[in-house]
Amino acid sequence: MDNAKWERIAVVGVTGSGKTTLARTLAQRFNVPHVEFDSLYWGPGWTETPREVFRERVAQALSKAAWAADGNYSQARDIVWSRATALVWLDYDWPMIFWRLASRTFQRVAAREELWNGNRENWREALFSRDSLFLWALKSRPKHRREYPALLAHPTYAHLWVVRLRSPLVTHRWLADLQRL
């Protein structure tokens, strides 16, 4: 594998699939900054950042020569994907996503873990609200599986080195191979 392909890496996938963990791992592997789009998007009290402000934050964060970033924000996709050299898509089956999302949510709620800008998950919002991450995952996974192949086939993104990983085991093996670079 060519190291130049891994200068600017965008990691995408359904919520709970492990995007942030993988992006952090890749950032460490290639000694580049990690950019987490959720931290740029969510303000205090789970307020959404206005579109243009978010796009400016993303553009600024990705202005460096190298990075590993994670997130699926369509309002900034053109900025991210056009600047990226590689795109890693975590396309796991629904049971795996559900298990990871449930485990992560339980840990975060139980530990009262602060995420971004003072925000914390809670049971009511995580499980029983119209903004539930589980509902979001159910809606977004089919959308990603429909949209991503079409987008990635477009000439605009022909420059991307695309890696589609369909299970944690495949991801683990891929990372092991990557460590040999």
C-alpha cells in the first residue's frame, strides 16, 4: 500500500459502528491529527451548529496537510470527500451495529461521560425520543448503503482510495495489514 493514499482519511459508517475509534487508531498509526465532526457540530445542550458555521469549522479542521476524520455529515461531505485521499466505510450488519451502539450508550450513560461541549447521553433521549440514536441508525444505514456507492462512483470522488469494511474481523485484519506499511 502507498502511504500517500493515507494522508487524509475520512471514516464513515452508521452511528455506533466504530468510526471514531477507527479514525483515532488511524491517526495514531500515521501520526496525524484526529478530527471528530461531532465535536465541531454539537454545541452545549445538544444545540446544532448552523450549517455555514459547521462547514467553516470542518474546512478549517481539514486545512492541514494530513488528518484522519470521522463523521457522516452530508452538509459538509463535499468538503471532506473532495479533500480526502482515502475513505474507509464501516458497513457492518445491523446486529453488530445495534450491539456496539447499545454497549457504547450503556457505558456513556452509566459513567455520565462528557462527549462534546458538556453534552452527555441519557436513557430517555438515547432510547425513547424521536432523536434516538437507535432510530437514527435504523434510518441511516439503508440510506448510506443506497447513497454511498452512487456517490463514490461519481467522477468527483474518483480520486478516493475506498476501503469498505463489512465486519469487525475484516477491519481488524485490514488494520493488521496496514501496520506493516
